[in-house]
Amino acid sequence: MVLVSQTVFSRTGSLAQAEPALSLQSPSAGQSVENISVNAAGAAALLSPDSLKLKDSLLRADSLRRADSLVRSDSLRRNGLFPGVVPDSLLRPADTVYHKPFLDDVISGKNEDSLVYQVQKKIVYIYEKGDVKYQKMNLKADFMRINMDNKEIYAYGRPDTVQLKEPTEAGDTVKITATRPEFLDNGTSYTMDTITYNLDSKKARIKGVATQEGEGYLKGMKVKKMPDNTINIANGRYTTCDAEDPHFYMAMTKSKTIPGKKSVFGPSYLVMEDVPIYFLGLPFGFFPMSNERKSGFIIPSYGEEVVKGFFLRDGGYYLSFKDYADLAITGGIYTMGSWEADIASRYAKRYKYRGSFDVRFSKDIIGEKEDADYINQNNFKVTWSHQQDPKFRPNTTFSASVNFSTSGYSKYGAQNMNDYLSSQTNSSISYSHNWSKVSLSTNLQHSQNSRDSTVQLSFPNIVLSVSRINPFQRKDAVGKQRWYEKISLQYTGTLGNTVNVKEKDLFTEKMFKSMRNGINHQIPVQTSFNLFKYFNINPSFNYQERWYFQKVDKEWDPVAKQVIDSDTTWGFYRLYNYSMSVSASTKVYGTYQFKKGAAIQAIRHMITPLVSFSYTPDFGKNGYGYYKQVQSDTMGRMMTYSPFANGLYGVPGSGPSMSLNFSVSQTLEMKVRDKKDTTGVRKIKLIDNLMISSSYNFLADSLNLSPFSLSLRTNLFKNVGLNVTATLDPYQVDPVTGRRINRFMLRQGKLGRLTSVQTSFGYSFNSPSSGNSQPAINDINSGTGAVPPEYTDMFAQPGFNEIDPNTRRQMMASRYYNFNIPWNFGFNYNFSYTNTGIRSSIVQTLGFNGSVNLTQKWGLTFNGGYDFEANKLTPGTFTLTRDLHCWQMSFSWVPIGFRKSWSFTIGVKAATLKDLKYDRRNSFYDNLYDSY
């Protein structure tokens, strides 16, 4: 008899049916009940061993008709599978007998070929793609043997020697390939040669196991798996090479692995290309395998600098505070007396905010005390970055970007090229809150120049603004909007305080006396309406008021024979001014249609003229008190000055102004036929914008016409934009002094004098790639984005995320090279021309970068520039990279300039073994201090 169903092993040790649908067939003559083979059209369900002891009833032809006790429903079959059958009294369980469950849970399985159950031996054989599941365990293999007595599963795959071809039912031949068992337990996957697994103790004996832990692969010849999933390995291997025969591995005599945490090993040594290197052995060690951050020691780097000596730096301790923050405390020492310390941290609160800060201190000692150029300085650098999630408190924002350092840090304490080249640093801390119509914001600004040690601080800066309101708008408007309802006004109030001092004068009395502060109020009132349907008229009135708290009077010093500050008076001073203006604009369109069917369908030209008239009264009159007179020389000539000239928001203008401003902007578009477009045509912008503007002051005593400003924006090719700006002065200049004179260039037959021209454009040419989005050193477009986490080493390279693309590629030379990019090339050109009337100058800069694959395994990246004035190449970097499968070798070279240096690196690609490398370099710092 053959029962066809899915195999389910019950707790009592019998095989019960997972599905009620059964196919019953009478066995052929001579068939043994002890060895029943079930075909694999599905899985098999067999009767319990206890019910198969009466063999004679099965062999009788009428056994099924006589309601033999074997087919009578017993206590295990009261589930309706055999309805109407009278239970056999012999098979009724005694009430006084307790049967211990065979297993703690149901074991189920399936296969594709056959399942054989030896009843007397209580052994089940499963063939071809067997798949057995028990609780959280899953075992897949082409051969399995399940022993019911000792509750063990033995499994192995198809041997490597089997490479036969056998015909299928259709007569085709298929190639039989070798397979290995796959074992999954609690989310950890293993492949092996053979496995013996105990269902009760959950222990396993494994031979030839292989499992992946993170970036590494763990292999062992003899393995014992414990119930807690720890693995004891004898003669094991650990490698990050995914080749069948790994190019390198750490040979471990014995080890213990805790999945997801670590692997601890005893005596081990490195094997390269099957050659053991015993002198690179370790008495003991461990590999971290956790995907989570863990506290631990940071291994320092070592090297040598000519001016500071041998060093050990960037070593220390790392602390992890769960998922919210971490902290790294590192330091370094040099043999010539210098030392440094660093505290860096990152913090994050999901959906709320994230940030990082870094405080670095360095004691820089260069040279000998007896030397004239001896240096002994204390330098530090503080960086802080904070970003708020836009969805967290949408009406309130807080952000910070702080980069503050002493002027000597960039020269003596910097550890990377970016810090050394950063002569200008900036910081900003801002907070803002918005209500329905009112917004409030405040910020702190910092700017520092390390070349001359000047520092500019601005704090507090508070801005209160009221959005546009229409005071005359009806609440319940009915009908057409009236003209006065369009009148709107806004308000912006600003409180500011700023100071410029030397670094040494920070937070001293001199700094507080040098502060410039004030409060500024601005109220613009405007409206708009259409005139004759085509003209848009915009009248406006602007009122501005400044509040200052000090004024500085001047006087003539007959001894020093110069004008000096005589007195500083503190108080409240109110300065106001106002102006009026009106503007008119319209649009003029012109279209030329070509013949039907032509490649060019039409050309459209749009002109937008704008004319505005403005008037500002003379606030230099004595009645306002904004200006005073003072003697300026020994001849008694007088000079006009303002006691509020140092005010933060300036002074109302002296003299009336009535000017006419005008501008004309143009765009040019073309419509061409395009079969690829669904509409059949495509628009092309020939000129995005061509604009010319100027103004004329009617009340000025001379030079009434302002210089003409010209700008052009267009696309030369796809994704190649061109921007050109120029200035044309209509007046002549004095050939001796270079000052403008009230004489038009038209007298010389010229429209004007070209005083300045600026333009810039760039483009990158890329070969088709594989679409790999991972940034690479040979991808010229990858330097513009943020550095991915695997390249970020904030504790070893402070500020690494902010370095320029060229330096990033040089510092990432030993990381990742995408050989799927055959070549790429990019350039950027800048041009600037200025003419003062006496002399003119031209500044041109050209930068380029790119990469090319010399072979499938050799790649070259390069970057540099060209100085047109010096007619020579500017310093660049060349990096030669060799792909060694699981290793990578690179050589970087800066041949000229103050960054002249070279470095050679060969190391493992995987971050897990990033310290397994060989470095040799000539630091660019040795070129910075050649004078010491």
C-alpha cells in the first residue's frame, strides 16, 4: 500500500498526514512492509510503526473488506481520515500508560525523488533536494538519513566525482553537478560536506563547513556546533576572499566563533597563495563579526615626519552608547616632543536630529630651542555639525556648522591636505521659529583667516519679519477685487552685532570696544495693476529706519596734521530715510513659422523690457543731522563726514537721487522635428537669457549714466552651460589717474569701454559603465557627493567628509577602484578680464581630471591644471591601481609643487581586515617645513 501526501513527523514518532487527501493502492505480491518506498509525486505519509506489526492482515486479499484491525480506526485516527471504521480494541492506548513525546515539535519535510522508511530500524532516507524543517532549523541536502531512535539527521550532498549525464523522460540529457548541504539555524547559514545533527540536543558534527560572517568567510575541516549556536573549529580558515580557492587566509589551529559577535582563535598564521608565512603568525587573536558598534581599543598608525620625528597617532579607545551616540578618545606622540589629543563623537535621534563634534588639541614643537625659527605652540581645532530632521518640529529649526581653529593649527597641527590648505574657515549656528504670519530667527556667524589671524564674529543676529499683509482687503469680498485691496506691506526688523579683531584680542576689552551694532527696520509698501491690458505697473514706497547707540565725532589735529576721532558719545540715535519708485514691464513675442515638413518648425523670440523710475530725497541736509563738516588739511578745506559711519546698517544717502532704471532681457527658442518625442516635435533653447541693464540719475552733477551690465546664459551642448557677464562703461577715463571723466566714449566712435568679462564652463565625458552607484576613485563624478559610510573614518581623518574631490581620490587610493568604468575625463575652464583704464589683466584657469583602464586589472587616475600666465602645469596627482581580486595595490604620486609626495599601498579590500596592509610613503609635510 502506498500513501501519497506531504511528510509530517508527529510528536509520537509516527508519520501523520499533513493533508486529508490520500491515494490508497494495494501492494503488489511479495512487497515487504519493512521497506516501503514512496514515489515523489508528492511527499509520503506512512502508518505508525505500532500498527504495522500484524503483517498477515496486510497480505490478505480481503483484509480491507473484513475491517481488519490494522485498518480499523485507532485513537490516533479519530480525525476523520477513515470515517465509519470501527476502532480496534488491541490498538486502544491504556489509560495507565504514559508515552513520552518523541519530539518537542513537528518536523516536516519534502523532496523531489523518493523517501524510504525502514520500519524495524526506524530510519528514514530522503533523496534529491530534501528539505527538512524543525522549529528554527532548516536542512537542505540531496541525501538525508533520519534515525528515529537517537533523533539524529545525517546529510551530505552529491560528491564532486559525479559528473554523469542521464536521460530524462523526454530523452534529453542533463548534467549532474556536485552539491553540498545547506544548514540554517537561527538566521545563520552554513554550507558543508557532511553534517550530523541531533534534534534533541541541537548539537551538530560538521565536516568541511563554510559560512559567511559579514565580509568574511569562515571555513573549518572539523566543526562542532553547540546548542547556543557557538562553533568550535579545528583546522579552520578565515578569509575575505570569495574565490573557491582563496588567495589568502588566516590558518587557525583552533577557534571558537560566536555568530554575529566575534571569532576567537588560538595559534594562527597567514597563508598567501597556499604558501604559509609562519613569521606573520599570531599566538591568539579575534575577528569582530558584529554589525553593531562595540566599544574597544583603536589601533594607532605609525610613521615618520622629518620635522616631528617618528610617531604613533590616532590610537585610543572607542565608546559606543547603543544606537544614539559614540565617543572616540585618541591621541598621538612624536619622538621630537610634539603630541596631540582628540575627542570626537557622533550622535543621532531617528526622525529628530543628528550631528557630530570633534575637539583636537596639538602641542607642536619644531626645531631646537637655540634655533631662530624654533616653534613651540599650543593649537586646537573645534568642529561641530548638527542637522534637524525636516519632519521634526516643522515650524522650528536648529542647525550648526562650526569650524574654529587657531591660526597655527592649519600649518603645524593639520594631519591632512584639506586642513593645511584651508586658510579661511567659517561657522554658523542658527535657530528659527515660524508662526502663521510672523517668523523669528537668530544666528551666530564666524569667519577666520589663518594667514593674517583675523577673526570676524557676528552675534547676536536676530531677524523678526511679518509676511505680506493686505490691510485694505475686505473680509467678505464680493465681486471684482478693487485696486486698493491690492496694496500690501511687509515688515522686517533686524538686530545685529559684529566685530573684526585679531585672534589674540578675542574676548578682550579691545574686542568689545570695536563692536559695531544696531537695529534696522524696513517697511515696503507696494501694489500692482495692469494698464491697457499689456503693461504691468508696480508702484512702491520703501521706509527704512536705523537705531544706533553711539556716534563718533571727528576733529582736526594740528599737531598730527590729520583728522582724528575726538569723542565717542553713547545714546539712542534714530536715522530714517524713504524712497519711492514705480516700474512698468511687458512682454513682446515674435514667432517665425517654417514650411510644413521642414526640420525646423518654428523660431520664437521673446523680449521683456522693464523701465522703473525712483526718487530719494536729500538726507544730507543739516536738518537731519546725519552729516557734519570737519577741516581736512592745513589749507583749511572742509570735509563732510557722518558720525554714524561705523553703524552696522550704513547711513542715509547724501544728496537727492532721481533715476531712471531700464533693462531688456531676451530669450530665443527653436522648435524642431523629433520622431522620438510623442508629440513629434522638440523645443530647444538657443538663448536662455540675454540681458542688458543700466540707469540714469537726473540729479547727479556728472556721470549721470551708470555702466551697462550684460549677461548671457545658454547651453552649448547637452549638459554644457555657458555663463558670460560683462560690464561696459560709457565714460572715458583720465589716462594719468585712471578716474572716470564726464565724457562719453561715443566721442571716440565707441559705444563704451569694456571694463570686465567673466565666464566659466566645464564638462565631463564618461564611457558607459555597469551602473555601480558606489563612489570610486576613478569616477570623476563621485567626488561631488557625500562620502559613503564605508569610506568615512572620522576619528582617523577629521574633516574627511569635507575635503575637495581631488584630495579625496588621493586619500581613497587604497580603497575602491571601479574597473567597470573604462575611461572618463572632465575639465573646468574659468576666464576673467578686468580693465581699470590704465592697465588690464587676464586670469585663466583650467582644471582637468580623469581616469583610464590600461588593462582589465590596471587603472590610472589623474588630475591637475594649467596656469596660462606662468605657461606651465599646476600640481596634480597620478594614481596607478592594480586589482588583485581580494587585494588592491596602488601607487600615488604628486610630481611637482609643495604637495610633492608619493605613497605605495597594498592591502585587503574588505574593511574587516583593513589593517592587513603594507604602506610606504613620503609625506607632503616634509616639503612644508623645509626651512626648519
